[in-house]
Amino acid sequence: MTTAATPKASKWPQTWYPLRRSDEVKPGQILSIRALGDDYILARSPQGKLAFLEGHCAHRGASLGDGGQFAGECIQCPFHGLQYGLDGRCTHVPGVGRIPKGAMLRSFPVEESMGMIWMFYGAQPAFPAPSMENCGVLKAVGGQGRMAMAYAFRNVRNCLMRDSICGCLDYMHGNLVHGLQSTLESLESPTPHELIVTLDVEYSDAGYLKHRKIFGLGNRVKYQGHYWGPAIVYTRSYGRRELLGHIRACLPIEENVTQTDMLFVVRLRAGGRMPLLNVAMRKLFGHHQDGEDAFLDRQKPRAMYMKDFDEGMIAHHRMCLRMGQTSFEGREPFLVEESGQEGAFAANAGGLKAVE
């Protein structure tokens, strides 16, 4: 018997999500985490083991993240002293010899990689947690030296997860707003949890000069996004010179509120030191992200898709459906048919289809 639970609702896909950096959770620490519309705790036991659990005691609903502490390797409720193992099972009720069967917390799988703590929103992981190997990072850069991840920044914005992670999918937006000339070269799904989009991108004069000066890429590049589930994407550009990419990972907090963590893939200098370019990249992307956040906060776009125009967004939506998402936070997607009529997207065994 396990206390791991399928999510109570299907507002979000059952996939991997970022929680915190590994160094943000010390041994013996319990953090309150608001995520996916619920209260949780992220805990690291004194021996260093991680757990991601329901945030309220099964007895009276007291907050385990507000005053909860470790008693040995168990989490103790600050209200009545009930204790829970890292698997969510109640192990001790003060003054009571028998522990009720219902005294347990929902728990979710957690993994650490790339300096981050990841949680799978489901009973059991349907595919491995993201890593430099499986997200295509090492394969993409080949033998270009020792690689490492450098954490960049975290932000919280008032938008849906699909809007925070759709940069290389919604390339028509980039063409208009960011002065690019992008065309879709290929769209692949090698596995049910992967989506790889490749764009042919030509920069405008301003964009070309900026990117040539910083990265030496030339005015025409390939831009590729490798989605590892609908919440994580590794993106990179390559032209005359390889630009080592970045990973964007999203965690829905509430409906229409999304936390995003950004990590950079960097080549280590001699002696294992991070290059100074890493600092410049952080500032560049941070400045760009601030502008993009403000734009989306104002716009609040719907998911109104058109065939042969939004193919990347449609493919991402199909991935969400494959991973159990059926409710889209009150902003249901629509497909504009060739006839001009709108048909609602419907979840079914075959994926995504338009309903007249």
C-alpha cells in the first residue's frame, strides 16, 4: 500500500515540476510550498532525504509548514504532535495506541538533478525527471568541454503555464514583438512526453547586431526547443557558433499564476570556473523576461488556435491532454476552423480534435 496519490483534480498535467533549488532546503528543514492550487510542504530530513507532502495534518488540518518540525526522521504536527513518515504515513499519535487508517498525507515523488528539486504530480513517475542527459543538453553540445548548470533567476507572473513556456512554440509572437523572421522547420514527438520544435530564425538588423556582438551567431540561426513534458523546455540557438542554451521550468501556483525558474547551460573554463558570460546572460535574459512578463500580464491571451499557424501550441496542448489535463483553468482552448467557425477542443483517446 502506498500513500502516493493521483492529483485530486485535472487542472494541470501529471508531469515533472520544479519546486526549489537544492541548496534552498537544508537538512532538517520544512518549507511551505503553494503549488497547483494546494498547500504542500517540501521537507529534507536530518539524514538528507526529501519528501513532498500534503501541507495540512490529517487530524485537524493544522499547517505542517507553520511550526512543524522533525522528530527524528518524522515530521511532527505543531498542533497535537502527530508524526508522519516521509512517505506520508502517520507513525505516532500521542496517547493513542492505534493509528487510524485514514491518518496519512498525500505524497508525491521527488528527484534532484541539475541543482534543482523536481516533483512528479501523480502517483508514480510516468517518465524520468529532467537531466542534462535526457533533455538533450549533452547530446546537443557534444564534446565541447565540461558542462554545468548555472541558476539564473526565478519569477512569478500572472499568466497560465502555457504562456510562460510557449516561447519557441508561439514563434509568430516573436516575429511581431521581437523583430524576428521565424519559420517552423520541424515538429517532432519522439516519445509521448517529448516535443522538439526547430525554427529557422533570421534576425532583424537590430537583433542581428545585438546577438552577433554577444554570441557571434550570425544573422541566421537554428533555434530549437526540447520539451520534457509540458512544464520544462531546454532551448538553444546555433549558427556559426554554438550558443549553449537555457532551461525554463514552470510551476503553476494558482489558476493564472505561474512560477518560472531559469537555468543556463554553460561550458566551464579551465579550472572548473564559470565564465563571465554567465553573468551577462543572466542580466540579458532577466531584462528580456521583465518586459515579456509585463506584456503578458496586460494581454492575458486566450488559447485560440489556428491550423497551420499555431501548430506548436496545438502540439503542446495535445501533450497536456496525454498527461491527464482536462480542465484549462476557466479559459478553454478553441480551434478556429477553415470555415471561420469556432469549435471547442475536446479530450478523447485519440488526442485533440475540434468539435463543431
